[in-house]
Amino acid sequence: MSQTIEQKIINNAISAYFLLGPLLLFNKSNSAINNSFVRAHAKTSTILLLWGILVWIFIWFFQFLSKYSIFSYDLFYILKTLYVISIFSLFVYGAFRAYSGKKFDIAELPDITRANKIVQISKNIVQNEHDKTSIIMSYIPFYGYFLFPSLEKYPSIQSVNKINLYSTFIILLFYTSGKVNIASILLLAYIIYVVYIALNLYVKWEIRIPKLEKLWSIEELYIRAKAFVLYLFNYTTRDHRFREYELYYKIEKAAHVKQAKLILKDLLPRRSLPFPKWILYIPFINIVGIFFLDTRYKTHIINGLCIDVLLILIWITTGFNSAYSLFILFPLSYGLAYRRKIDYRFPLIYDIAKIEMKAWEKAKEIGQELRVKSKQNTQTVFTPKKAITPDTKKDD
């Protein structure tokens, strides 16, 4: 079986979890669909879909726990939210299994965490009291980002970072979109989880956290997104060099690493800043950094200017008092936390800023050329008249 056929089969199996499972079961002619692998995933997807609809109708009809509340939160609303999240998680897990080339059977659900090792617990022994307190504090949204660089000796701290980042982002997303109830429920669940982690850490001196190596960081997500865009571009243009997605990912990953090395090599010999680095992340005050772009903290200066631009765009589109301004706290806190890392760059934001700066420099060059030509055109050239002499009169 060629690699192309295998990829089609995997893609069809993944598509079953985008509510296409019932349709795939009726296809009998296409060999890339009518095979045991795709049909197994289509069957599982169909069962999950029917199960989800029936249980949802049952919950809605009987209004379970609708007369009860806890901390002013409607338990019926909490039940519906948790149910939707669980069904969505099963669809995501099924699509992941299809992407990995493995089947997913409903019979696996009761033993899913043990048999398939989805939830693996990472354990790290904490060395001292200071680190123990710092780890607990690192769960605080935004403030925790300042503590991650000093705790990198613990491998589990990367998972803590991801939980803090994604949880805060999701909660803030619901809050700014007007879903205050959902945001409050998620925040309550997050607080309960952190309390559990804190109690375990203080009693056993041990970090116990789910392994989240497969959950992409923001930087990894950006690299994969760039690779996916390149993948789709070559597909739509029918380029004869069209290859597997993983190859494009490896190319983008290598290019990112190479660029980081070149930037660091370029910045290290340069002079330092004459003022504290944290000023570069104070909105609008950091404009002073424009005059110090030739220093070793050039990337941080660009990061700070990006924050200014994003903040202005948010104010223009959503208003000066908009809650969406809170999203600026993500790049702001990360920039301050990693201000001592010379080559630290915001994923995506930095690349956009570099393009804008190159366009600005090019515009300045064009403007300079136009000013020079304008001065040349406005200068009047005077030609001296010839003096009249007796010789010239004789000639006349």
C-alpha cells in the first residue's frame, strides 16, 4: 500500500470525528473509506454521536439538579458544561488515535486511563522550602510566569507552565466573551485543583502533575501552524515537491532553531542598555527603545513595541475600557519574566513586527530618495551670459 493511500485512510478516519461518522459507514465504493480501519473509527464516532444526543435530551428533559446550586452556581448548568466537555474530549481522543494509526473502540472507555496511559503522572521531589512555595505560587495566573525560569531544574515545571497558561487563557476567553458563568465555574475548578496540588506538595514534598509533553507550547504551536500553512500552500498549488506534513514541520523546526542561533550570535557582541530592561515592557514608555535598536536587547525592544501596537488595535476595535485589554497581560508578563534571555521573541508577534520594521526601513529609504530628487529638481541652474567684446561685434 503506497504512502498516499495510507495517508488518505488516516485522514478519512480522522474526519469521522467531525460528525461524518454516519456518512462514512454508507460508503461502499471507495477503498480508502470502505476498509476495517476507517469503518472502525466511523462506527465509534457514530456511537459517540448518538450517545451524546440521547443523553443530552435525557438530561435536558428531566432537568437534573436544576433546583440546586453551590456557591450560587446552578448545578444543572455545571452538569451540562461538564457533559459537553467530556463528549468533546472523547471526539478529540478518537481523532488522535486515528492520527496515530490506532483503532478506538467504545469498549476501551472504562479502562481508558490505565490501558492506554493517557494520564501519566510526573513526579519530582522538591529540594527545599523556597522551591516548594515557588511552585505553588507559579500556579497564579500571570505572576507564575515570573517563577518558571528559576524552576526549570524540575522537569514537571513545564507541565505546570502549560496548565497555568492554557487554563488562564480559556477562563479569560469565556469572561471577555460574556460567558461569565462558565468562566466562574472553570476558575473554581482551577482553584480546587491548585489547593489539591498544594496540600500534596506540602505533605509529601512531591510535585504530582499529569505529563503534558504532547500538549504543545505556544512556540511549538506556532511552528506547526507555519508548517501547516506551507503544507496547504504546496497542496493547493499542486507543487511536484509536495510531501508529508511531518517533513514541512521538520523544515520549519530546523529553520526556527537556526534563526535563534543566528540572532543570538548577532546580539551577544553588542552593547547593553543604559537603563533597566523592564522599561522595555511598560506600554508606550518603551517607545524610547527605538533609539537603542543597535543594542543586544533588540528583540525585547521589538517585543515591547508589539505590545503597544496590539494594545492600540484592541482599543480601536473594542473600546478603551474593553476587557480584551487583559489579553495584553500574556505577552507583557512573559516578556518581563524572560527579559534576561537576550534572544527571547514572542511567537508570531515578533515575526510580524520584523516584517513591519523592514517595510518601515524600506519606506524611509524611498522617502530619502524622493527628498534628494526633489531638492535636485528645485535647484535653478544659472548659465552666465557671454561678455560682449569688440571681437564679437566684428563678427556680427
